[in-house]
Amino acid sequence: MPGDKSVSHRAVLLGAVNDGPVAVKGFLRSADTLATVAAARALGVQVDEQDDSLVVHGRGWDGLREPENVIDVANSGTLIRLLPGLIASRDMLCVLTGDASIRRRPMARVLEPLTAMGATVAGRRGNTLPPVAVRGGALRGISHTLAVASAQVKSCILLAGLRAAGETVVTEPAPSRDHTERMIRFAGGRVEREEIAAGAGVIRVWPVDSLLMGMLAVPGDFSSAAFFVVAAILVPDSEISITDVGLNPTRTGLLKVLERMGAAVEVKMGGEAGPEPVGSVTSRTCELSATDVDATEVPSLIDELPLFLLAAAKAKGVSRLRGAAELRAKESDRLRSMAALLRALGGKVVEYPDGMDVEGDPRGWDGGSIVAEADHRLAMVGAIAGAASRDGVLVDDVGCMTVSYPGFTKTVVELGGSWNAVSATGGRPAAAS
Ligand code: S3P
């Protein structure tokens, strides 16, 4: 699998303020993470690239330079949420913007706590949307409760907390991915999590003078692997094994959900890549039964919920997803776009403000034509739906897959899938079967 996107972003961001160079192995070279490399360079940090290896020549916070121009995060929600926290303690102006989808993503959730910490920040539409401007300042620790579990918001505050006076405390209603916490510890910083109620937790971080990482290995991306875990289950007579993939328990909620659906999935834990646990996952074709997913579980499979909904469309019974309104604030409104995708395959779905009911049909679907809305995960779900279909599925845009998984179409072919390019003009739409 290609390198983990979340860990790759963090490797460059924490690498940029590291005390000296960090060698990053297994870095994901995708549109999103290369935007983070460009942002680090704009802040005066030298980054050497060779295939999936990077050397990030960290300069410590004091070595960061005011960017000469606006930073373009492209399609990356993680970059536009984490970078303001990383630089909030620096006395410089940094303006961030991105593509049309980014300019619709809510930003008050990070700008408000940064303001409370003492940074001067601004954003379009009353400080709610990008572009955003951060003019840093002397920070103080705060205690902040997240309205919705979000690793991006939590990480922003924790990164600012590394340079704030006193302790910074973030309370989350359910466990969200903890890559930032693990990497801070790996680099010698102090961060602790205390469970306060079923799932809810309090994370504390203390200021550091410097971070010290020498080498950092990035695991394979579980979210990328998830497409093929589900493909093997849905495509007749399949078995796929994926090795060296990140198995951080805050990321692998899909495996538990698939297990409840009766899926044949084997997991073998097998060591570590830097601060992250890794292992292998094998899945094979099987019948599925419906299950429910609620708010507590949602963060552990937030990016895999579209795949869960696709699997639910082939399961026996009605699956219910609730407490997932956050999906409306992703690269597309993933509740609306997934409801449209499943209906395009002939699926029966009822959309709710915070979720969906999917009435599955174990016979699967013939095919259809789906609209990805320039959302990489929607496009790849459409392709897996095509591989599992009888006649193929037309995906209107395969170019957007480069956001997280540039080699996706090739891997589909290597596993026995096929693509028919249906457009002579650039070959962007394609049918997967
Ligand atoms: C991410 C966190 C998730 C996820 C996103 C990457 C991260 O968002 O959807 O793709 O790297 O921190 P939230 O946890 O903020 O919902």
C-alpha cells in the first residue's frame, strides 16, 4: 500500500520544526501530501525528495520563515487544519487557501481555539471559511472541548500547545485518530490521554523546547487498503492479502464493522513503523449481513464510511448509519454523494441529516454511472462498485484519485480488474469492471 496520508502530512509538519534533519521512509507521494511539502518549503524548510523517501531539514520553530506568498493547500483538509496550529506561536503572517472544495470546509473549529490561545486569526465569512490568515503570537494553554470528534481540530490545538505557556487540554467525545500524539511522543514531547467515559477522552500536551526525530517510517495507509479489503469481499471468488499496513486502532473501525457483518477478514499484527503499529489484513469473498454504526464508532472509520455503505448495499437486511453528520463536511458532502452513488446502482437508501439507512440486496448490482464530485474516495468507491458489478460502473473522474492514491487504477488492474477509458479527451472518465 502507498504510505499513510495522515502520517505523511504529520511527518513533514513535525519534521519542519524538528531540531535537525528527519529521514522519512515510505512517504506518500500524492497531491495532498505534496502540498504539505510545498508548504514546508514556503516556510523556509529544505525538503529533499527521492521516490518515497524524504529528508526534511527541520529548523525548529524559530527557524521558520514568513512565507512570501499565500500557501495553497490544494485539496487537503488536514493541511489547512494542522498548519495554523503549527505556526500559531510564530510572529509572522501566513495566508492559506485551497481548491473549491477546501474553500467550503468549516474553519471556525480551529480558528476559535487558536484565538483563545492568543493567536490573531481571520477567515472569510466571519472567520468560518478559507482563505484564512494566521498572525501568530505568544500563546497560552487552553482547555477546549470538541463539539465533534475531529483529529484535525485536536491536532491543530495540540501542535499549538507545544509552544504555549502551560498545559493545553483537549476533550474529545469519541476517540479520533491519534497519529499526532504518537509522533509528538516519538519526537520526545509529552502528551497523555485519559479516558473519561465510554470512548470520550481528555488529551493533555505540554510545551517543548525542541523535537528530536532522526528517522521516521510511515506505514501503509489503512484507508487505501480498505478499498481492497472490501473489494475482495464483494467481488466473487476473490482473496486479497495486504501487508505492512498501518493498524492503529483509532483507524481500523471498518474491520470491526465488517466482522459484525460476518465478513471473512483475518488480521495479523506484526511490528511497528515508527510510532505506528503495522500488520497484515486478508479478506475473501463472503456473504454479509446488515449492521448499525453510531456516533461513538464513526471517527474510527470516518474515511471508510463510504465503503461501509457500499458493503451495506450488498448485505442482507437494513444497515443504519447515525451520528455521521461530519461526513457532510468532507471533500464532498459524502452523505449526499454516497446516497446518489448507491441509487445510481439501483440501491434503496434513505438519507438522514446525520446518516443513512441502506437496504441491502445480496444479489448485488448490474452497474451504473456515478458522479465522484471531484472527491477521491467517492471515485475509488465507484471503481470498487464497478469491480463488484455485473456490467461495470462508469466513474466520471479518475483524476481526483491522485489526492490520496496515485497508483489506484494500476493496482485495480494488477488484481484482475479492468478499465475502459470512455473519453478521448484526456481519458478522465473510466468504467471499472
Ligand atoms: C484526518 C482526520 C480525519 C479524516 C481526514 C484525515 C487527519 O478528519 O477524515 O481524512 O489526518 O487528521 P477529522 O478527524 O478531522 O474528521
